[in-house]
Amino acid sequence: MLTALLAAMLAQTAPAPSSPPVVWAEPPRVETPPKALEAGASGSVVLRCVFMENGAATNCVVVSETPAGMGFGREAIRGIRSARAQPGQTGPREVRLNFSTR
């Protein structure tokens, strides 16, 4: 019983298998958040999204955000709404978006 519970917990925390990079028909349009601009901070966000037949990303969640607290995650979620992947990339995928103050 304890072994089954431990196995279930490990399965929930195991990282998702990496997926090939998304090839964009229309890349996400993101802007560096104001708080990050003021601090001169660059950053990156990893999103996990489900890509539909039409290339749209849905059900996106922030997997990681570096540095935290600058608004990069919120901006990544906003920006990916306008993006479209090339055909044939349906299903769950991870996407990394980078932000620069340059």
C-alpha cells in the first residue's frame, strides 16, 4: 500500500517528457513587463500548453519563471494568445519565452 502511494506521488512530480521545439507560423508577441524594465531585468518563462489543430495554444500554465515576481509569467500567458504554431504540432508542448531589456 505504501509503495503504491509513493509511486503515485513520484508520478505526479516527475517532469514532463521534453517535446521538440514549437515551430511558429506566428510567434508570440511579448513585451518586457514594466517592473522588469525598471529593474533592468531580463528573464525567461517556460509554459506548458495544449496546441490545437489551428495552431492556437490553450490551457497554458507557467512551469517556471525566472526571475520570479517581475511579471514575466503573466506577460508570457498574455503574449501566447496571439501566437500560432505551424500545422502538425497538436497536443501538449512546453514553450520557452525569453525576455530582454536590450
